[in-house]
Amino acid sequence: MTDKDFDLTRRSFIDRVLMATAGAAMSAATPWAAMAAGAQTLGTGKVRLGVIGTGDRGRALIQNIGKTRNCMVAAICDTYAPNIVKAQQWVPAGTPTFADHRAMLDAKGLDAVVIATPLNRHAQHSMDAFDAGLHVWCEKAMARTISDCGAMVRKSQDSRKVLQIGHQRMFHPTYLNALRRVKAGEIGTITQIRASWHRNNSWRRPVPADSNDRRINWRLYRESSAGLMTELATHQLQVGNWFLDAVPTRVLGSGSICYWKDGREVYDHVALIYEYAGGRKFIYTSLLNNARYGCEEQIQGSKGSIEPELGRIYQ
């Protein structure tokens, strides 16, 4: 079995997307790409976005929005003032700022919102945006509970506004190329996917004097997060569902706080086996005290394997 890197250097991004979505199988797996390829331009106008949540992730999104041609950040909102101050360097001078997302929504002038707040706030922020007549792009994971996820979908449908969740691998050219090759049969029949997201840090952040631990380290507490599963595993489980074109029929999993015994409530180590129709497996581990293997997926078929994160194929 030999290995080689994907060739992703010869085409522009849109060429790669069009290449990846060619054919009925790929069109069915990536309907958003075909829609994007056929979308109309906005002329001189730009989609005006309000960003709710300007912490680390929100600021990263703001910077990326600033690099796009047809979007602009028209307002920013965060309940923690230092986050607003940090975000202001990435938006035009005079961009309105808000401490209450409802005040931002009431101010009008927006086309859509970008939500990058703690997980347990996603549903309320999305629902309020739909009520204000706005489209919603919401960070993964979608919401803290299944019932909240369902409510978000229903509200999106009732309001006839778009709801998109931030699983960015579904738009990444390397993943699209990997999916194209899987759909073309290059690695045969997929029987197993292995995935991991391993880190060697506590995930804990220093708490400023003007704040508190549960606010700054919300990922570590159950009322606001489900830990590794919602913050990391959500990306890779989506990849598994996508490449297998199915959802699991059952799952066996275990989690524990086995290293960082610092008062956190969510696990620092999880291991799961998801089973799909036909006995296919998705095996997943995530931990916070060893970075070996890092973040990767191995799509294992009867004729070879693909590692989308690393851009490699083995045949």
C-alpha cells in the first residue's frame, strides 16, 4: 500500500468546489456547494452581519468575515466588555457595539447574525434572531439539548430564514476532494472510520479579577457545555455521518475525569464506538493530557484509506 498527498495546488477554490461536486453522488452529498456555485452576486451591496459573542472564536470569525467580498460586520455584541474591546480592532471604526443581543436586533439594519456564544445560549440567540427576521449562522455544536435543536429547526422553517451550523469541514477543499474520491470508489467500501482529537492542556483559562470561573471557563461546566463531545467531537462525528451518508443506529461510550481533577464537571477523556447500518463503525477518542495523533480522521475502505485532515490517501 502506497501513500500520496492530495493534489490541491492546480485549481482555484471555486474550481475545486465545482470539481468536488461533479456527479450525482457528490451533488447529493454537498447540495450547498452547487447552490453557492449558482448564487447571484450582490453587486455593490454587502450582507450586513451582526456578531453575537466576540470571544476568541467570535473574533476569529470577525477576521474571516473581513476577508470576504460580499459580507461585512455591521454590529458586534458581547456581555463581557473586554471581549468587545478586543474585537473592535477587527471591525470598521464606529461599528455599533452592544452588551445585550436584543438591543442589537432591535436596532435594525442587519441581514443575518453570526452566533459564537457559549453552547447553552445558542438556541435563545437563534430564536430571537429569527423573530427579528434575520438569517442565522450559528457555531457548532448546534445547541445544548436535542429539544433546543428541534426548536431552532422549527423556528427557521416557520420564519423562512436560513439556519446554518458551523461545521466548516463540509466546505473545506481537502475534505471535498476526499469525499469525491470516496464517492468515486477509490478506496472501495467503507467499513470503518477512526477519528481522534487529542490535546495536552487543561482547557482552563485564567480568570480576570472582574469575572468568574464559570463565565470564563464555561466549557468545563455541564450547565453550559457537554465538554469534548460538543466542542470537538461534533466536527468529526459530522464527518463520519457525511462520508457514510448515514446516522448511527447505536453507540457505546465511556467518559471520565481521569487527569485534570480541578473541579471541572465535564470529562477530560472520552472513548466511543458508533455503529451504523450494515455493522460499519466510527471509533472516536478525545483527551486532554496527550497530544499524540492530534486531530485526524481515517476513512478505511476495502481498497485503501483516506486521511482528510492530513490530505493523504493510502492505496
